[in-house]
Amino acid sequence: MAMSFFDQFASPSYLGIPLIAIAIALPWVLFPLPTLRWVNNRLMTVQGWLINRFTNQLMLPINTGGHKWALLLTSLMVFLITTNMLGLLPYTFTPTTQLSLNMGLAVPLWLATVLIGMRNQPTIALGHLLPEGTPIPLIPVLIIIETISLFIRPLALGVRLTANLTAGHLLIQLIATAVFVLLPMMPTVAILTATVLFLLTLLEVAVAMIQAYVFVLLLSLYLQENV
């Protein structure tokens, strides 16, 4: 029984064909496409306003050279939010609960920010490994510590997103199982548990959006350091 709780995180397949590609591509189908009309409908207007506000807030502290990343980071934000939210629906699969996918997003983007810093301003990029005014005996130790912390950044990005979504889905499944078990025996307790489940689901909706925002925000901070 305990192992079956983790079956929801297994990559689905049909006739031996993995379906994770469909789960990744499906969210883009749900977004309305722009039309040739002069005036868009309300949904398109709200969607455009939200994307513009997010892009402005994200690019505000970044230098002009980093504004080339606006389309990439905004698309990543929309993809993560949509995937996380769709994963809360029943009988769905959340690709972002897979550490391999999250690391596949985090490592290349983090590495791109580091390479940009090494190419554009190598002195400042390497200077981050050694804080100014460090005593001479501590220089080798601090360089090692800062280098380790630099390479841990993509791991922290991927693990944070995976752990938060996985923990939330497990809690929802555990409490939902408790509701079905308690309903015939103790209906009052089952109703109270169902209320907790409803509140937890609202919390997971917020977590799904916040974790997507944190993922992109940290990438923008890494970009800000190297631009």
C-alpha cells in the first residue's frame, strides 16, 4: 500500500511508448492564440496583461543586456505554472515531479548564465568566488566553498521544485485515502478531513504557482550576477 502512493509519479506509457512528451506539450494547446482582429477578447487581454506585468517585474533589476532572456524566462514561467496546475487535476501526470526534467531545465540555463558571465566579464565572474577583504589564510577555503555553492545552484533549483510538488501530491493522496476510509465508519471525522483536504488543495494551487515563480526568479538572479 505504501509503495502504491508513489505510482502517481511514474512516467506513464502506452504500449511501451512513454507519454511524458505529450504531458509536456499538452499545456501549450490550452492557451488561446492571438487573432488577426484589432480588438482581442477578454481572455486574451487578461493573458497579455499578466504576461506583460510579469515580464516587466522580472526584467526590472536586470541590465539591458539580459533583456534578451525575457522571452525564454517568461515562456518557462508559463510552462511551469501550467504544468504544475494541470498536475493537480485527477488522473493526470505532473512532469515537473520528475527530477530528471527539472534538472534538464535547471542545468543548461544555469550553465548559460555562468558562461555569459565568463565571456562578458570574467574578472567580476571569478571575483564572486572570493569576497573582498578576505584574510589570506582563509582564501583557499573560501574559494572551495564558493565553488561548491556555485555548482550546487542547479541542483537546488531542480530538487526544490521536485520536492515541493512531490510532497504536496503525497499529502493530498494520503488525506484523500483517509477520507474514503473514514467515511463509512466516522462520517463527522471524514467531513472534517475532507475540509482539510480542500484547504490543502488550495494551498497546493498556491505552491504550484509560487514554486514556478521562484524557479524563474532565481534564474533571473543568476543572470543578473553575470550580465
